[in-house]
Amino acid sequence: MSQNVTLILIIITAASSIYGWNNPDVQNKWMFSPYSVYHGKQYYRFLTSGFIHSNTMHLIFNMIALYFFGGVIERIYEITFGIIGIVFYVITYIAGIIVANLKTYFNHRNSSFYNSLGASGGVASVLFASILYRPTVGICIYFVICIPAFILGVIYLIYSFYSGKRMADDINHDAHLFGALFGIVFTILLRPTVIISFIQQIIEFDLSSF
């Protein structure tokens, strides 16, 4: 199976990110500014903010994750749903970007100084769709420490939740959390039986053999 759509999303995101780096005015207009959305009705920022990144490492990290996990979901959806599966996959990613910004919007719509950007919400959405389908597959952190996907998923959700409440850094952890939650909910809505398969795979999983 191909990963055509995943590669297209990566190319578009990389190109628009590089374009933004070379055109600061565009970067400023595309990033997610809850204040501008609320007071200026610039709703397009919910989406455009997911196609620009703050720096090279930010872009590379998100696109590597999208390549691996987005590729998995693209193939699974093609097999499971046929051609309409490609549409479901794109919705998972695009809607993940939009939904991931909702809590940030309500929390910071009167904060003129607050901005965020990046595809993390969409990436988190496809990541957790992948975890639902393949919960016992190993996910390697920095290609060194490998953890079963469902365990890493739990750690990710807890970390994002508490880090979002602490707000001790410049990372939008709420976007990570809500992108992930959207990925879980939307995947189950598309195919409710996935949760049965998810539970069964975990029950049969032998951690000692990992």
C-alpha cells in the first residue's frame, strides 16, 4: 500500500513552514492567535497554524511522527474502508489540528500576547488512531527506548494533562491532549469494534516477551 496522502501532507507542511520562516508577516497571519480569532474573527487560524512551525527541529519531529503513524493509518483505512478511508484519514488529521486548538482558544481569547503553531494536534490525532488499531506495537523514543504503544499512550495523556495545567514551558500541551482525545473519539466513531480489538490485543499481550 502507498503513503501518498501522508507524503503530500508532509510536503505541503514543510513547504508552508519554510515559506513562513522566510516571510514573517505570513507566519504571523497564519499562527494560532486566540485573540485575533475571537476579536478579529480570523477563524482560518484554527487550520493554518497547523501548517507552519517555529523551527527546523519542530518541523522535523512532527513530520517524522506523521510519516510513521500517519502512514499506518492511511494503509489501515484504505484496507478497512476502501477509497473513502483516505477521506477519513485526512479528516482525522485536519480536524485533529482544529479541535486541538479549541481549549487554547477559550483559555486565551482575551490574551493578545498568546500565539501557538505547529501540527502537533493533527499528529497526536493520527498517533492515537494508530495506537487503537495497534496497541502492542513498540514505539521507540529517540530510536532508543521502546515502549508498547498503549503504555506510551497513557503516559502521553497524563503528561500532557498535567503539563497543560502547569504551563511551565512554551509548549502547547493542551493541543497535544485534545488532538489525542479527538483521535481516540473519532476513530471509535468510525469503527466502534476497534475498541474490542484494542482490549483483546492488550489482554493477550505478554509484556515479558516485549
